[in-house]
Amino acid sequence: MARWCGEVRDVIYNDNGKVTVVYRVTIRGIDGEALVIVHREAAGTASLSDARLDDPVAAAEEAAFCKACARFGFGLYLYHEDEAL
């Protein structure tokens, strides 16, 4: 059975008024008798001055998490908003 975990790897406050969060998703599983560990990382960025965001760091983390999951192929349908479900 595969298990997953996620972690924030870095939070970077840029000079241009934005924050970037780097997120790593790790999936651990067993292939035969061997333990397999696979990582995917991605970054998300949000503006610190965007009044629509209550928490720009959380918004950047959410974007990074979604992108890291998409690198595994999870939730790709979320990136096709123009197609009717």
C-alpha cells in the first residue's frame, strides 16, 4: 500500500513583494519487496499586497501543493477549467 506525505521545503520572501513556497510531495510504496520513495517538488507564488488573499503564504503553499501533485498526474482535470465536466 502506498502512503504519501507533504512538506514545505522553503518560504522565500522576494524583493518584488511576492512570496514563493516550495512544496514536496513524497509517495512511499513497495514494488515487489523493495521500498520505493518518489518525490515531486513545485513552487507557488502569491503577491503579499493582493487584498483578495487573507494569507498569501497559504495561497502560495496551496498552489505549490497542487503543482507538485500534478507532477504525479493527480488532479490534472483541475487545470482544464474550459472543458465541461
